[in-house]
Amino acid sequence: MSENGNSAGWIGTFGAIVAALIAAAATLAPRFKNHPHPTAGSAVMGPLEPGVNRQGMDFDAYGSSAPNAQLCPEACRTNGDCKAMTYVESLKSCWLKKGVPGPAAPGGPDYVSALKQP
């Protein structure tokens, strides 16, 4: 108890405020559950394009290491700035794209690409 004897009153008031905030949140939550905020996580990638090299428009000059082609589309899907990707099998590298370059030569079994769906 504090020196002036007001601790119990302060704790009671604080508890009432917390209870009111929880009740307000419970009332508002159903209004928003059917209106999800669009996020990169809700994006969808198109089908994999085996043998397609989409060269250029890379995020950087180095790509990123990825042990398999399935991880590269997921990296693109969850990145809000990514529009497409190309995975290079022999280098185990994933190239995220800030645009959608057309297919480029050389293509072949070393490449897998995909586009993010609008």
C-alpha cells in the first residue's frame, strides 16, 4: 500500500480500463475478420516454367543461395517487391526479379522460372 492509501483505488481503476479495452477489442474484431489486409504473404505464384531463363531485372547482382527450385518461388511470393524469379540449378541460386523479363536464351534444364500472379 502506498503512503497515502490510494493503491487499491488506482489498481481498481486500472483493472476497469483494461477490461474496457478488452471488451472493445472483442466487439471490433468481427468487423475486420472478413476484410484481410493484402500482404505479400497472400500472393500466389504461377506454375513453374522448367527450362525458362528470365534474365535481367534482378534485385541484385549476386542472387541468393537456395538448395532447391521449390524455395525460390516461395521467396518471391513472400516478398512484396518481387514480380518473378529464376532458379539456376547448377549454381543453386535464386534470382528474384523486380520486373517481368521475357524468356531469354540460353534456356534449358538448368533453369526454372515462375511469375507472381496479379
